[in-house]
Amino acid sequence: METIVKNHIGSYGIIINDNKIVLIRKARGGYKGKLDLPGGGIEHLELPNETLKRELIEETNLVVQKYELFDCTATNITWNMHDDVWEDLHHIGILYRVEEYDGDLKMDADGLDSEGANWYEIDKLKGAELSPFAKYSLEKLGYNIK
């Protein structure tokens, strides 16, 4: 068995309106099948807020107009990439509250990391179906996620 140790730093958006949150369903990786905040990895020479704007367009079709830094957190996940190869991932997330945006939500897959975005009623979400960042953000905002 081989284990690859990796760090990943990304920017993620929290968009809440009328007790609903925009989440994407992960298409691959350690959180495959989970509901996650839209966002992703910071590219070379990119600022975290630039990543937020780029990733939200890619995954949701929403153009961020106004946002504020919410928090920075980290988690660790070990998952089976394929065959006998595992990844031990230290995942660092810079979380932003998106307060204003333009555009209509794109619900189809992005062909990369997302199976599609949607609005989800927060009161109906279960902790087991959420990525660590999505669950952490909702709980920090005062929602009771079971």
C-alpha cells in the first residue's frame, strides 16, 4: 500500500438565502458524493478572493459581487484514490460569505469536480451528507446540523 501525503488550500463560498444554501455534489476525490461549498484550489499566483470568484463562476455560474472573509479552517481526510494508493490530505479552506451575486444558478455538472449545484433547505440537511467545510460553516453560523 502506498500513501501520498498532500496539502490542498482552497477558497469556498457560503451563499445563503431564505434558509437555503448553495451546495455542489462532489464528483470525485475524498468527498465524492458529499454536498460541499462551491469553491476549489488556489492556482499559482492567484489571490484567495480571485479563486473564490473564479470557482463560483465555474461551479455555479454565479458572479460574486460582494463578499467578506468568514473563517479559515482545516481538516484531514485519508481516502483510497485507486487500487492500493491512498491520499492523506490536509485540506485548508478559506471561507467567504457571499452577500451579493449576479446570475442564475447552473445546476449541471462542471465536467471536473462538481455533479451540479443546487439550493438546499438547511433544516433538512444531515451531517453525514455534508463535507467537513459545509458542516463546519453551517454550525458556526448557528444551524443545528444532525
